[in-house]
Amino acid sequence: MRDFGYTLETAMADVIDNSITAGASTIHILADTISENPWIAIRDDGFGMQKDELIEAMRPGTHNPLAERETHDLGRFGLGLKSASFSQCRMLTVISRKDGRMNSATWDLDEVSKTNRWEVLVEEEPALQPATEGLGDHGTVVIWRKLDRLSTNYRDDSVKRAAEINAALSGAEHHLRLCFHRYMEGARPQLRLFLNGRRLNPLDPFASRHMATQIGEEERLPLTNGEVVTQSFTIPHHGRVTKAEWEELGGPEGHLRAQGFYVYRERRLIIAGGWLGLARATELTKLSRVRVDIPNTMDADWKIDVRKASAQMPPVVRERLRRIVERMQGTSKRTYQRRGRKLTDEANLPLWSRFQRDGAIVYRPNADHPAISGFLQSLPEEFRNGFRTCVKLLGAGLPMPALHADMLGGAEKVQAERTEFEEIAESVDQAVGTLLSTGMSENDVLQVLCSTEPLTHHRESVRALIAGREVNR
């Protein structure tokens, strides 16, 4: 039971599932990491349990997974409380208050191992247990002690042990904000979640409230055991959000891993990202995300595991989602390609030309750009061939392997070097003169030069150069 594969965050999420099923609206995750015997507690304001209900809840395997359950029930096997807790600790205590009475029961695996008997200990004074002071008229506290799985490296060093446990709690925060975000959203959220007194904000992986997010229509697939509802989202390009927003949307593993399907069981996240074998994760599709909602009546069809952290798609759903993936990938690619459309727009006179040759995409400096051609014309004849050779060498010397590696690691981090206008003013002045000599208007010259990098951020400086040339005419 200790080795189903839980992490701290999935174990916490499984316990929180029970709180939500019990009608909790506020859940506190509390931790004492600095004492000699550290503990973690999850306290809710749910319905609570009487003594007989508590003893039954402490029994491993309390539910038949095939039995019909309420739509709000996030459990399945009746194993979650015990298996999730034992994956992190050797001592589990549950305190619950209902109808004015507080009851408490404890599993201590050291005692079970010593006696070889599965006998739960009923506590005589539950109010003396940690984290009970905030328990209201009804609710439940789950306490983990003997945290052997969370302090494996520094059991004899309390300071380092506390740092290790705190780091694990910090890492779990992102998962919980994502896993239960649909319960935590809105002006009157169904759930408020706190970590050591600090309220956690929901993390919407679809950025559905952002004006630049492209949202598809809901699609419904009625099946024998319930209805699968899908909806596609193309999140904003990194140029449309702040750096903090972009990094949060990408999560700890980045946007390549975060693209794909987000499968929810009764609005609780089961699978976060990945194409489940229907497509490859690529840089051009990393804006694509698909929300898939399934009811708890389809657990067996989707092969939901004990941890509620993995699932397998039924064949009929797989075919429907394959078509959605094909459509979604086209939308994501177009979003990125629009950002690069100016590369092929001759009216914008880019510094780099983009063209195809023998099936490959080639970039090279645009010798027709007025900054380059104007400077070329200002050179003495004997230096012009040498300058042309330097420009070709620059294009041929692009470090493509390094660019590929950097783009795969995060395209949004690859940027052109920002330059001060004074460094390029002479070349820009040459370009202004070249364009004005063709009869182009001042506004058109400004538009052409400032439509591409590096002059997009120097519009007023270019305008001043143009005005200066007109005065000197």
C-alpha cells in the first residue's frame, strides 16, 4: 500500500478529494517542519464523521469501485486516504467532529509491524492532537506523522530535514493549484485552499480569461456510461503575456510538456498535458491544449488508477480526439506563423529573407534592404565585393545546431540582441536616404523601416531622422 507510486502532491490531492466529497468549502494544509517530530495536517470543514463512520473510513478498501456513486464523489476504491497517507508517513491519525462529538483513530505502521495485527487505535483525547484548534462544529483533520518518505536524507539534522520537507511542500503547491483550479475559480468559489495560512490562487492551464486565448466550441460525445465533453484552447503567444504568466502556464516542466490533453474527472484534473499517443509534442504546437471532461461513471472505461493520476482512453473517444488534435495543431501553428508573417512580406523589407530550397527553409541577410544596399552604394567600388562577401558569410554562418537546441529548450527565451539607436543610426540614415530617393513618402518610409526588428522599438528616433533629412533638403 505504500508503493502505489504517489508523490507528495498526488497524495495530498487524494486526501483533498475526500474533503470535497464530504462537502468541504475550506481546506487548510498545515505543517510543523521544525519540531523533533514533524507533521503535516489537512483540515477541512466538511460534514465530519461519527465514530462508526470514522472506523469504517480507516478500513482499507471501504468501497466497491463498481458501485454507483454520487456525481460529486471523487473517490473510487476507498483506498485513497490510507494508501496516499502511508506513501508519505508511517503514522496516520484522523480526527473528525460531527453532531458535537469529536472522535479520533490512528494507524501506526510500526505497531502493525510489531504485532502483525491490523488493529486501529482509537484515541481517548482527540482534542490534544495537532491542528485540531481550528476545527469547527463539523469537519475532519488528517495528520501525517513519522514522515519517513519526506525526510529520507536528513533524519538526524532537524534544520536540513525541515528545509527538505518545506521544499517538497512548495513543489506540491503548483500541482494543487492546477488540480483543483475549477473548484477554486469564480467570485464565489466552491473551494478555498490554504497552505500554512496563505490562500492559494487557482491556476487555469487554458488562460481562458485572457483576451488573446482562442477558445473552441464544446463538443459532446454521448456514450453508454456517460458523456465525454471536449473543448479546445489555443493559449496566447508568449509575446502577448507577461513572463510570469508564461512561466506559470508552462509549469515546472515547460510548455513542450504542458501542451496536449487535460483530462478532468468530475472537474478534478487527472491528466495534465501530453497527447496520449495521438501526436508528437513540438515547438509549433505547444500552444494547443484540449480540456476533456468525463463523469465518475466512466472510471472503468478510462481505467482510472488508485492515485487518480493516470487514465487510458477508450477507442471510440480516441478517434474523436484524433480529429480534434489535427484541427488544434493547425490553429497553434498559424498562431506562431502569424508572428513570422513579415518575413515573407516584401513591403516590410526585412533584414533577413526566408525562402525554401530543396525542401529546406533557409535564412539569409536581405541584400535589398535599404540599410544594406545604401551602405553598399556609399562604399568605393573596390570595397563593394568584399562587403557582399561579408554579408553572405554572415548568413552562411548562422549557428543552426545551437539555435535548434535553444528553441527546443524554450523558444520564448531566444531573442535578438537589443541595440541602442546610436549604434545603428548611421545605417538607418543611409536607409532613409535610399528610400526617400525612390519618391517614397515620409510616412511610408517610417512604416517600412519600423515594421521589423531592430527598429520596431525606435520609431520616434527614425521619425526624427526622416524629419532632419527633409529640413536639409
